[in-house]
Amino acid sequence: MQLVCLDLEGVLLPEIWIAVARKTGLQELERTTRDEPDYDKLMHYRLDILKREGIGLREIHEVIGTMEPLPGAVEFTEWLESRVALIILSDTFVQFPKPLMAHLGYPTLFCHELIVGTNGTIDGYKLRLEDQKRKSVKAFKDLNFEVIAAGDSYNDLTMLQEADHGILFRPPEKMKAEYPDFPVATNHQELRENIERRLS
Amino acid sequence: MQLVCLDLEGVLLPEIWIAVARKTGLQELERTTRDEPDYDKLMHYRLDILKREGIGLREIHEVIGTMEPLPGAVEFTEWLESRVALIILSDTFVQFPKPLMAHLGYPTLFCHELIVGTNGTIDGYKLRLEDQKRKSVKAFKDLNFEVIAAGDSYNDLTMLQEADHGILFRPPEKMKAEYPDFPVATNHQELRENIERRLS
């Protein structure tokens, strides 16, 4: 039996932090895992900015409420779920993408948690598991699944390497050059064709 | 982070084999895991009957095409997926419930596979994994999920025991008496309340 693991932001949804950066005018928040592979470093950098600027969960939810999935992502997800078991492996936080997940029909999401104060301040974050993307793929393989995985950035790398078939979706040029063995899909149609070729 | 694992037939869908039994008039096929805890024994018994009667995948799909989810199951699944990550752990076969899964919005399904001949005969079955329900719950716990599980019959027992919280849904009287420690839900509203109490 086969299972598909997908990254969320950059594959199905826009980058939430970038949307927050644009809405708030805080350019510093445009830094993502595509720029900074050290996730803990990136998150502390982000949370420090939010604290300094007095931005809490309510303000972030306001931004997320105005967002939509990437063009083509809804149809792609519908097709994918009708063909094969799907699990989203994301380094987002369960509190973040909820209104956006509704557009996608709430696919199963493995992610992390924010530590939110009673007044809505984001006081920190709790990784459910270090390197969860790779470890989840490993667990699915141990449960006798053949795993197809697709992601767009450095935090997807160990997931793609652990999977039976890894696919890069619109990766940064640097990453594409560094990992030339992964097939590259530049839109959802190509990603669909790439996955379909591997489905039994 | 929390994850809900649900059995499929008897919880969200009617028992497919019972529907096949009624449609074909073959009462012998009404035997389920609720009656026969040894799954391999049960499956060989079923496949022998199908072979003897000349019933293939096409005939079974015809029956499944006429079925609907259990009353209330669609709304229950919608609510559940909007609240928490969901994975269906079933001893069905990936070829069986597809048209019925569409009604439920294709929740992620971990199950097994039938071995189907080119002429549509069901030649055997391939368990993806022995005791997959328990092992899957164990894997999710190792991935740092708190697992809530619900099922209706003997093949759910190890899953319910392995989970952090196990719930029986409309179990046979015998099973309810044998395992009095599990809370019992007799309809989807009660199951929803039982799960909701455990969600953080």
C-alpha cells in the first residue's frame, strides 16, 4: 500500500509568515525555512519580532482569515485523496492554518503547537518531535507503506530522502542545484503527473 | 498534539460483507469480526464462498455502489476532522470502500489489499501488516501523539488497549461485558461527546 506525505506551506498553502510580514509591513518576517535551514533559530527570531511588535495570535488569525490555498491546490488535494492515503507533514503549528485547512477539506495534518498565553500572546512553541518529517516517513515505512513525499524547502529534505520517492515542488534554485537527484515539479499538474507515475 | 483513530465498518460505514451477504442471499457471508475474532480464518472462509459462487470484485463493487455511510457518520466525520487529526484504521481492503469513502470526504485510511486476478476474481488478500491497528497506534504514540481510538469489535481491541483513550462504539453485548473499563457510545452524538471531553 502507498501513502503520500506532503509539505503544507509552499505546496498547498501560501507561506503564512510571509503573509503576516506583508500585512504587518514587517519585512523581517519574510525569512522562511527556504532562507534559514535551522528551524529553532528561525522560530526564536520570529517570536522575538512578534513580542517586540505586540503581535499575538488574534492578529495572526486575522491575516490567515484573508488567505486562500495556492491556485490549483484544492483540486489537486481532492484528486490526491481520491487516489491514495495522504498525510500532511508540516512544521506549522496546529493553531495556525485551521481556516485554510477547511478549504482543503481538512486533510490529516501532523505538525507542532504554539504556546499561547491567556491574553493571546505567543509565548513560545513546542515541537511535537524533532525532525518529525523524517521520523514520520520512517514510521510509515515500518508500517509497510511505500511512501511518496513532496516538499519545497530545506526542512523537507530529510523527509524526501527517507521516502521511497521524493519530489521537489518549486524549490529554491540553490536547493535544486544541491540535490539534482530529486525530480522537480513546477506546478500542481506536474506534481500530479509525478505522483501518478508512482502510484500502483 | 492529539490524534483520533477510528475503525471504519460499524463506526462510519455499514459492514460491507453483510451488505454483500444480503444482496447475494448468501447468509454464510454475514459472519464478521464481531463473530469470529481470527481474521485470517474469517477471510479464507469468505474467499472460499466467493470462489464457490463465482462472485468477483465487479459484483462486490455493484453492492458497494448502492450503499451509504451510517446515518450521522458524514456530519460526525466533518466535525471530527475540523477539530483534530484523524486516521481510519481498518481491516478492509483498499479496493473495497472507495465510493463510500467519497461520501466521507476521503479521510486518511490505513488498511490492507486484495489480490485481484485480471478477470476480476478475488484470488486472495495481503495484510499490509499483522495487528496493524495496534502497531499504528503505537507508532503514533512514538511520534508524540496522544491517541484517542474508537471501534466496535474484537479486531479493534488491541487498538483500544494501546491508545491513551479507548472508546467502544455499539459493541456486541458480549464484548461490552468482557471489557467493562472502556466507555461505550451508542450513537455518533455520544461518540462525539466522548471524544470532545478528551480533546485539549
